[in-house]
Amino acid sequence: MQMRSSENELMHEIIQSLKDGKRRVFLDIIDELQPYDVAQQYQHLPAKHRNKFLLYLTLAQLKELMEELSKEDQLEVLQKLGIEKSTKVLDLMENDDLTTLLADLEPEQIEELMSEMKKEESDMVQHMMKYPAESAGRLMNNRFVWISKHYTVREAVDKLKDFAELAEYLNYLYVIDEGKKLVGVVSYKDLLLGEMQDKIEDIMFTRVVKVDVLTDQEDVAKLISRYDFVSIPVIEDNDKLMGVITVDDILDVVIQEANEDIEKLSASGKAIDFKTKPLVAAYRRLPWLILLLLIGLVSGSIIDGFSETLQSAVALAFFMPMIAGMTGNTGTQSLAVVVRGLVAQDLDVKQVVKLIFRELWVGIIIGLTCAILISIIAFIWQGSLILGIVVGSSLLITLIIGTLAGTIIPLVLYKFNIDPAVASGPLITTINDIFSLLVYFGIASMFISKLS
Amino acid sequence: MQMRSSENELMHEIIQSLKDGKRRVFLDIIDELQPYDVAQQYQHLPAKHRNKFLLYLTLAQLKELMEELSKEDQLEVLQKLGIEKSTKVLDLMENDDLTTLLADLEPEQIEELMSEMKKEESDMVQHMMKYPAESAGRLMNNRFVWISKHYTVREAVDKLKDFAELAEYLNYLYVIDEGKKLVGVVSYKDLLLGEMQDKIEDIMFTRVVKVDVLTDQEDVAKLISRYDFVSIPVIEDNDKLMGVITVDDILDVVIQEANEDIEKLSASGKAIDFKTKPLVAAYRRLPWLILLLLIGLVSGSIIDGFSETLQSAVALAFFMPMIAGMTGNTGTQSLAVVVRGLVAQDLDVKQVVKLIFRELWVGIIIGLTCAILISIIAFIWQGSLILGIVVGSSLLITLIIGTLAGTIIPLVLYKFNIDPAVASGPLITTINDIFSLLVYFGIASMFISKLS
């Protein structure tokens, strides 16, 4: 938030140094910037200066720039750099970023990009791409420092020095045995406070919290936020240490998962942001809308079935949108409470039963309050006590049903390992429309002789 | 994810050691656990063992336990510990956690708890509580290592050793001048790679990214996730270094803010989780529902106004819920896209205009698709071409209006610095009900002679 005012100035200085061909001046400016800011400058730079900007950057700076860019911009940079320099930059990049970059590309493009990379790097990336999307294996990187349990503190500190440039965070060193098995962890604090001749296996912490390569990224996020870790080790069968996941990637995961929940809850379709083209956005939103339109027709056929009732008491129609709407609203509320709650904790059968009973009570309390209110309003407005009773009792029943539907539908999805957020507000609303019309016209039909 | 299977066993061992009165054995078990796990054990422990569990823990362990517990459990622990031991534990706690604990307590309770604390600590906490809720000042802690710019690398490393126990993360040391002003930052990597006699001011990074005590926590989260920092320094006027915010607290903020967005979008009321009592949950949900109920009555009076039209063509009622529902659905989608997008980036006027035009196009494309579909369905179902045209053209217009309402309403709120998420799916749905009924019956009235 602090640097805003000087940003135009900065851009001006950068362009000047590029125009003057003064690489030294340019690098002095870039050196003082964070990678994110370098990327911002690059993105806002007039297109004609971009080639020189890239030419002037060091390989390490290019790698950092790449990691801040969107996939489209990354590919543009790679193209501008040419195959030789691209390959060097890709070699330097974190494996997890590389995996993300390659994930959606065509096989030929991947092969072209990777053909010139160091074998070790490209093998690792290809291996990572075999893990399922959103798994720990996709998210991990190999920029961590491991030490043998037979090291002394002095040896560990020496190794740390050698790898300081490489490692992302230095808070933990992971300890492995002869078979590359993860057997412990030593924090940098432990090294600082230990004696130089202490053996690592004597000071290491053996109860390491770790995740499997197949663990879902949401579960990794839960662990990291629970334990306040800066990084967490990732293992494959037999405790073999494969990589680490760092908190910065987890922060991105948490933001992404929250966005996905909101996407699903609002049935707004995948990955629409401010830059999405209208046709693409419409295409992504339409499937849900068409489904909801067809379900909405069921409501129509219910009213069709009760058209005699409606014809003899048109006033019934006045309260239709309100009753249907309220049932949808209470259902949406319950849905949000369940989806939100499931992010924070898992549920067992006992808790599920308790939750359903809680929501039943909530439905009854809400239903009674709203039913009494609407009965009085209906009576005053339309001057018919019977109409008041029909509307009020319908609202009571539909609010209870709506609340339970909003609770039980996501729980059933959860039980079958489907993300409960796909139930979505609009879906719950549309289903509740159907329930509410059935109840409303059902009750009204019973009183029809007194209503008309 | 790894430790589940042994958890019952662990609990058994802990209870055994408590029963046997073997504190040494108990502490050996606890030493191997993460604070989160200690808290889990405490929470699942039968009530009769809890006093002894607390008695056996060291002060440092009690402090860590406290930081993992809910506010209710924290107060229970403090009560069990008694005033003297409580005070010692509170002295050890991080200021930000302490501020959270005290935030909602009665003034007398705060005074009682703080009366025995070290003056320095209680002054800091009282100072922090003066900052607004959700500001950086509330979130910061003072467990960081600062060094003078005149230090050598050796002096910095020595200071780091002295404070290793205290500091939360050691990745950065903040450099201050004589007036306590923040002038630079040195990473631990820099120290490792520097020469012992180097001056800090020569190796430090001067373009420090920092936040003000009054910065909103959401903006702090944006910065931390943007720059991949582990911590960020907090300053007050004149660049005076007041504290740091660490990434673990930011992870909690991001989760909390996402939950708040979902709460608001679903109008589900503040802070309802699986443990909230039915009466409390109903009370928190009712204000929105009652408001929506009253708005829903406006729909009723619109239908009332068109009751002659409806009476002469009851088939119009069949499509009412579908049209109202679809308008609400597309509005909810647009709302979610806007709210989600605003979390990621701020908008200027040019971008707002562009976004509104994008959504206008989306509305037209969606509207045309759904309108053609429903015209055909209505014609086939009811055998009336006119009805098909009325329903189709109404849906086209209401979908465009609904999409724009779902876009413009949150943007207007955002413009006036109101959180756009308060617009909420249910509110947009209810408002769109009104628009859609006006359009539908308006168009139907024009064709009424041909419909009945």
C-alpha cells in the first residue's frame, strides 16, 4: 500500500534506462524491487519496450518474473526469449510453478519446451504431472534442504549455507535416513541454539507432520493453518521424502478454494473474472441456467394442476412469489451454514443428526415468526381470515421444509463425496419453489370453498 | 492426516500418566506433540482429568495451549489456573492473541485479568485494542527481531541467537535507525551469505514493503499473498516500527474473510456454525428473512394490480415462478462474479464501465438463448403462439435486467465503500422478482385481447 505514489516515477525511470541503453542503471532499479512489482512494471510497460526489458534481466530475475505472471503472459515471455534462454529459465523455475504452466498446454508444446531442459528437472516435472489435479503432489516443490540424521549441527549449518540461495524458506531442515525416508525435522532455531558438535538425530523432532503426494490440497491447507507451519513435507509410499509445500502456495489454494465455493454456491460457472469475454462467460453460465429453467417448468405444471383453485381465488397468486421466495431464502441460508461449516470441520453421523435437528428447530422458530406476521398482513390486506390462515400455515410448513432441504441436500452430497457446494443457492431455491407451490396450493385447495 | 490412527492410544497414555501421577512421563509425551495436538487432547480429555493436565504443563506449554483454544475454553483454562498462574500465562501470550481474547470481554473482566500482568505487556495490549477491528494494528504482534543499521553481521547473528526462542519466524530481521524508524530489512539468507564484519546498512534491502497500523486486514492479506512474504512489518506515523504480522495470522484472515463473503452472499447471518444453538441461529437469520418477506409482498401487490389480466389468462401464472426464478438466478451469478472479482483486484471507472458492458452482452446472449427455448416450450405446451411470444420476450428482457441488477447493485455499494457482498443472493433474487413481474405482466397486458 505504501509504494503507489512513486510507481509512475519508477516506470518513467525504467523506460528512460531502456531508451538510453543503460543496463547498469536498469538493473539498479530492478534490484530494489520485489518480483511482484517487477511483473507489474513489465505488464504496464508499452509493448515496444518489452523485448529490451526481458533482454536486460538476469536469468534469476527472469525466473522470478515468470512466477508472477499469468499463463498467457508466461507463454509470451517464453516466446520472446527464444528456445535457448527459455530453457534456462524453465530449469530455474520451481517445479510446482512449472507444473501449473505446463498443465493445460498441448502435448507437443510441452515436449518442445521440455526437450532442452536438464533431464533431472524435466523428469521431476513429468513425474509431478502424473499426480491428480489439486493433490499435494502437484503443489510441492523441491527447493528444500535435507540433511542426513548422522550430520552434526556444524555440517547441517554448512549445508544450509550452500543451499541458502536455493531454498525458499529456511525455517525447517528435513532429516532423512539412508533410504531417503523422512525421519525427522530440525528447525533453524534448533541449529542456532544447538552446539556445533551435537548430532542431528539427537536434537531432531521425530513426530513430523507430513502429507502424502495424493492428499487433497484442501486438507494440506487445513493442516498448515492448524499448525501454523511455513512448510510441510510431502512423502510417497514408505515415507520417502518427495518435496515440500510452502505456505505461500497454500495461501493461494485457500483463496482459490473459497472462490470455487462461491462459484458453486451461486451456480455462476467456473473461472469467470473481469477479463472473461462475454461469449465465454455466457457459455459457462448457461448450462446451470438452462437446467434451472427446466426445473422451473415443473413449478409451472404444478400451478397448471391447481389452475381451478387459482381461478376461483386469484388472491392466492399474490402470495405465490413471496412464499416461493422465502422458502428459497431460508434454504440458501441453511446451505451456506452447512457448506461453510464443512470447510472448517468434518462431521460424523452423530453430529449430522444433531445438525439436522438443530436446523429443524431453526425452521420451526423462523416458520412460526414469519407465519404469524404474514397471517396478520394477509388478513388486513385482503380482509379474509381464511386467506390469512392458508398463507400463514403454508409459510410455516414451507419454511420448515426449505430449511431442512437446504441442510439435508448438501449433507447427502457430502456423504457421497460430492462437493456440497454444487447444491448451490439457485438449485436449492428452484427445488424449494416446487415444494412451496405444492404445499401452498394443497392447503388452499382444502379451503377452496371458503376462499372463493 | 498421518497421525489419526495413534490418537486413541496417545489419549490412553496421557490419562495413564495423569492417573499414575508421573509428570515426567506426561511431559515426555507432550514434548513430542504440536500445540494443536495438545489442544485436541485437552479438549477430548474427560473433565475429571483436566485440572491435573493443566497443573502438569509448563508455563510455555500452557501459553501454546491457550493459543489453540476457542475463547470459551480459554476462559475456562484461566479460571482453572487461578489468577497468579493465569497472569504469567497471559504475559507470555502473543499480543495479537491476547487482544482477540480480551476483545469481547466486559471491562471489569479485562481489568481483573490485566491488573497483575507486566506493565509493558498490558500497555501494549491496551494500545492495540484502540485500533479499529480488522486493522493491521489489531493483528500485529511484537515477537520479531529488530537490529540497528550500525550492527555488523556478527552482532546481528548474536542478537538473533538471543532472541531465537522469542521470535515467531526468523526469516527477516527488521533494521531501524536511532529514532526507531524502519529503514531496511535483512533476510536470514543475507546473514548466512554475508561476511561477519559486513555492516548491516550496506547489505540491507531498503525498499521495505510495509503496512500502516490502520491498514485493513484484507489489504494486508493481498500484500502478503502477492509478495509471498512470511511476515510484514507494521508502522505508525513517521515509519515507526510497531510490530509484524505473520503469514499464519493472514491465513486465518483469508479464511475468515471468505466465510464472511459467503455469509453475506447467502444472507445467512453472522457467525453461525455447527455448535450455534437453534434459538440463536434463528435470531441471527430472522432480520434478513423478515426484510425479504416484506419486499416479497411488493411482488404480491404487483400481481394484485394485474389481477384482471391474470384472471382472463390463468396460464400466465404457470410461467410466473420460472421467470421470477431465472431473473434471480442470473442476478445471483453476476453478483458472485463481481464480489469474487473485487476480492482479487480494485476497479477504476474505465474498468467498471467495461464490466457493465460485458455483463450487458452476457445478459443478451443468455436472454436470447433462454427466450428462444422457452418460447418453443410454451408454444408446444399451451398451444398458443402469442403466449410463447409473451413468455419468451419477457424472459429476454428480465434476464438482461437481472444480469445488470446483479452487476450494478454491488458496484454501487462498492463505490460507497459498503461491502458489495451485503447485496446477497436472496436480496438480488427478491428485487429481481419485482422487476420480472412488472415486465411479464406489462407485456402480457399488451397482448391480453389475444391471450384470453
